[in-house]
Amino acid sequence: MTAAANDHTDPPPWGKHHHHRKEHSMNRRLIVRSVAASVATALIGVSLAACAGSATDTSGEKGADAVEKALAEGGKITFWSWSPSAESQVAAFEKAYPNVDVEFVNSGGAGDSNLKLQNALAAGKGAPDVVQLEYMSVPQFVLADAFVDLTDYGFADLEDQYTESSWANVSQGGIWGLPQDSGPMALFYNQATFDKFGLTVPSTWDEYIDAARTLHAADPEYFITNDSGLDGGLGSAMLWQAGSKAFQVDGDTVTVDLEDEGAQRYADTWGTLVKEGLVDDIAGWSDEWFDGLSSGKIATLAAGAWMPGVLESGAADSAGDWRVAPMPTYDGGEPATAENGGSTEAVTKQSENPALAAGFLKWLNSSDESVDIFVGDGGFPATIAHLESSEFLDAEPEFFGGQQINKVLVDAAKSVVPGWQYLPWQAYANSVYGDAMGPIYANRGSIAEGLKAWQDANVTYGEAQGFTLAE
């Protein structure tokens, strides 16, 4: 998802750069439908505690030693994932551990996977041993008591391998997975457009607004970016980058405050762009969006670190024009950014051999061999060792004019604003974001009013699900 870049609900899976532009449009339609289906069962997602079942590890052993013993003894497990690298990773794992048979199931995307998992948990059977899910979906399933706490298998010792922000997404009240990837945000900009109109790369949001005004005044067909107010992932990421602590969760008590200082900062700044008509209202992931990126008429994208592959595949005609810079700041101080996208794997409580499942998950997201496969297929890793490797940092993709873009993206990963939390019903929250914000964008209204409407919708929903909503 791009901040002010598109209306897509799920970030594209890593490696999507291997696909043609038309497949992006088709995938967008498929994912929108799957998310809608997932939202239709959102009520299930927060009331599954009685249905989740429990692990039936016959050995009863715990700890890192139990994981190694299970890997040596072998067995069969099932793995659901939509990552393009998953099948190759499974093949490499089975070669390293020939006694283990991993049945890989392509779960079709985040929305489809969530729906299938919810149905399996409600039925008390049919869940995989290991499942991929987005970070934002972790709280929903943890609340449902669906996952094994991997603290029991020594996973706390792995914390230092990962970036702080990605680890925080899997370790609230337990350890529910290992980070697979991350999406630190950066500013992708079209150097050719900037040169044509004499623009300089903005380091603050005030400078960004000035550039937007200059660009659009010079040629009304050009916009600094695009956004139509339908993407809750975008809205959340931009709030996070502004320093908002909009959502705070403490057990069954949830605070929803979309009027705090960070939210007001974002609303004032982005609201200026919307009110002055400085952002294009075309939908992301559409042919028009890719055309705008290819022509340079959409001049920038504030996006997660997965964006390079999307640009390379969907805007191939603009090869050599794009560059990457840190996200603009609000105060001109040290760089500050947010995560936009990212996923993990978890071990479900329906697993009959959670120690073996934990062993596979540990290898999947912490072994050099597995992470190398993931990175080679276009993924942006969450492991510090890979992010700091000279091979990764020194890469000079021709599409970005030979710029060492990973250095910018890795610096972004180190400057993620701490303290952000997702709602236990974040998938639902994102699905209704457009109801609150879409009309605001269409009518060039007040972003603050749209955020208040989104807050009211979330408070109503949370109370209906039995949560205590703090004042």
C-alpha cells in the first residue's frame, strides 16, 4: 500500500514484480473480493476462543531442544502461504530435513487466507500447522486463542535477529510468529518529472505541499501523488508516521483516539493537499494509475519497501526515471517513518505437532538459506543481518538509475516511529475506512472530520464485540 498512492487493501506479495501490469489489476479485483468476504465473517474472528482448539503435541516437550528433536524425528505438517517464494523455500527445507514432509497450500492472498483460517477455527478442524498472515491480522487471531505462544519453544532468544518494529508486530503478550518481511516507508519520486519542472526533493511535508502546488500550477495534468481516501492501510500508515497513537490495546480495553496530536498533524497537512486538489483521485492498481506512473504525471509515491518491484513491472516504460528518498518529516528533524505492510507466520493450536511446526517456522524466517531465497524473489527482509549485508546494500538497480536504493530503505527501517498498535479488528477497521474518508476526498472536505467518523465507526463496532472502549 502506498501512502497516498492507491486504494488497494493488501500490499502486493513480495515478488509480484515478475507479473505483468494486467495481472496487478486482476489481482486487485481478486483481493478486494476476498477482503470483502473476510469482512463478512469479521464477527467470527473476535469470538473464536472456544473454537480454536489446543495443540496436541504428543511429546509434551517444550523449549529449543524439543524443536531440534522434532526436526530430527520428522513428520508431516501443512503450510499455508501466498508468498511467491514459499514453494522454493519448502523445497529447500525438505532437502535440509528429509524426514519432514511439508504440504504447501497456496492460500491465495491475505484476505482469502484469513477467511479460510477463520472457518477452520470455527469448525474446530482444517487449520494448517503453519499459516502466513499480515501483521495487522495478528491481534485478531491472538484474541481468538488461535496460535501457539512460541515463547515455549525458545523463540524469545531470536529477538535480536529482527528489526525492532517488525518484532513488535509479533510479540505483544507472547511470541506469535517470526517476522518474514517489513515495509518501512520511503518517498519514491520521478526524477525526470522533478527535473522537467525544476522541483527539489522535499525533506519536510511543507516542502512537499509547495512542490505539489508548483507542479500542478505548471501543468494541471501533473499531480504530486494520487489518493481517493479509500485505503485504510494507507491512512493507518500515514497516521503512524505522523506520530499518532490512534489505537491502543490493553487486554479487552481498547482506546481509539483519531483526534490526538499526531492525527491532527496528519489531517492538517494532508488536508491541505486534498482541499487544494493537488492529489489525483484515480484509483491505485488501475491501468490509469500505472499509466500515470509510467508517464511521470504521478510524481511521487510514499510507499513501503515493496514498491520497487511494483514500479519495475507496472511502470516499465519509466525505467531509469525513479529514485528513492526518506519520507518527509513534519518538523525537519531526524527521519521518521512507519511500516506499511509486512507479514509473519504462526503455528496454529490445531497443529498435532507444534514443536515440528515451530521448527519449520524457525527455519523459514531465520535461516540464511531461506531468507536468501525470499530476498532473491524480491522480498524486503526483516532480519538485521540481511538488511546490513553489503550485497543487499550495494545493489544498484538500473530501474532506479543505479541508485543504491536499499541503503535508503534500510535507513527507513531503522527510523520507524515506535508505539503504534493495530486494533484487534484492524481488517474490519480498514474495510470501513473508505466509508468515512471517501466522501471527504470526493468533496475536498476536512480530513479531521473523516477521521472522527472513522473513530465513531470503530467505537461502535468494538463495543458491539464486547470490548471496553476507553475514553
